[in-house]
Amino acid sequence: MQIELAKKLGFCFGVKRAIKVAEENRDFDTFGPLIHNQQEIDRLKLNFNVGLKKNLSEFKTGDKLIIRTHGIEKKDLEILNERNIKYIDATCPFVTKPQEIVREMSNFGYDIVIFGDINHPEIRGVMSYASGHVSVVLDISELKTMRFSNKIALVSQTTRNIDDFTKIAKYLISEYKEVRVFNTICNATFENQIALDELSKRADIMLIIGGRESSNTKQLVKICESNCQKCHHIEIADEIKNEWFANCNLCGISAGASTPDWIIDEVVKRISQI
Ligand code: SF4
């Protein structure tokens, strides 16, 4: 059986940048997990004493905090400044962009529509920059129950599928007079998706490596399942089962944007042994 890695997989620009920030700032704590990958979080704690605090209330004056790639809500940033907590901002520039668009368009009087998951921290952060009306939707059926003013600005969660975003944009354009569409889907996600799409159409079995909570990994799994009958989402090599590979000639591998290379290497090694 051959093993083939997707042409683009794993760590994206934003995550590489955040990991570098953490490695260069020993003894800081991240507010929420830096990335959706427990194994990498454990490595940062072990080697760089970069810890994890889940609530802002756990940070006291004088503490040192790293803001993760997803960014934080505007009110939380204000709290950090009020409490004099030292922070380093590792928000991915691709997340800062929709934050700025929402702030600006909202100030111009546009209703904001965000295509994404309202429970995702990135979206909580982005929507917090709206000064007026803001709605978060995942599909057109939700939009149909809402009414907006005739000026709408549309942005997307960075990890969403471009085709789904286009459908939302088309619907709004057909219903409202002025719709400003900002494609804020990040290239890293897009490139990983295209590479996976190509490989998963040829592979007999696909392994997608990434955190169970990782939104972009879940997107990869969704694409994979529509192309390949044997698609397995794993976090680490230990989850692999020998029987998965019976009668398979080509095993394809892809990984979410928060999966480190060392975990991908372990998976390849394990399959090679099988
Ligand atoms: S997936 Fe894109 S938006 Fe998210 S951290 Fe990576 S580069 Fe930034």
C-alpha cells in the first residue's frame, strides 16, 4: 500500500506564528487553548512553561498572557488593559481582518451578517466589533427568517467552505439592494481543502489528523467523506487500527491547520509499520 500526503496539509501561517510567539515567551499563559491540539499544548507546557488558563478571571495584575489565533472579544481586551495585564497578541492577521471590516462597516451603518458558528471563539470576537445590528448564520434557512436593512456587509468565519459562503452571498444579493461581500476565508484553509479534495478522490482510505474541536479539521472531514468511503478522523497515531487498511492500495493523509508536523510523522510511521 502506498502512502501519500496531501500537497498542502497541517500547520498554517497563523498557527506557526502563534507557536513561535509561545516558544519565545516562556512562563506566559494562554487565554483558552492556543490551538486545537492537546498534544502541542502539552509540549509547550513541558518545554516552555507556557500554561493554559480558561477564564479571564484567573489572570491577575502582573500576569502575562498570550492572545491566541482566534482573537478575543473587544470587552475582554478592555478588561486586560484595565487590570494592567501584560499581553502579547498572537491573533492571526486573517482574523484581525474581519474584526476590522465589521467595526468599519458597522460604523458606516451596515447590518453585519457573519457566516459562521456563533459558539466559536473567533466569531464571538469578530461579532464583538459590531456597533450596530449583527447576525451570525450557518445556512440560508436561518437567513430566510430574518430581515435586514437595505445595507448589508457579509463576512465569513476564516475556516468556512467557499461554496457555502457563495450561496449565502447569492441569497442576500437576490433579496437586498446593497450587499458588500468580503471574502474573509483564509487561503490556508482553502489550500488544504483543495489538496485534500484532489487526493481523497483517488485514495482507498483517508486519514485526517487534527483535534476533535478543530473547526477546519471538521471541514476537511466533511469534504473527505463526500469523496472517499473510508475516511477516519484521528488525533494521534495510537488511534489507528490495522483492520482499516484491508484491501487498500492508496492511503491518503491530510491534517488540520493546527496539527504539528511531528504528529503527522508519527502517523506516517505507524502506517508504514502496518
Ligand atoms: S487557519 Fe487561517 S485564519 Fe486560522 S490561524 Fe491559520 S492562517 Fe490564521
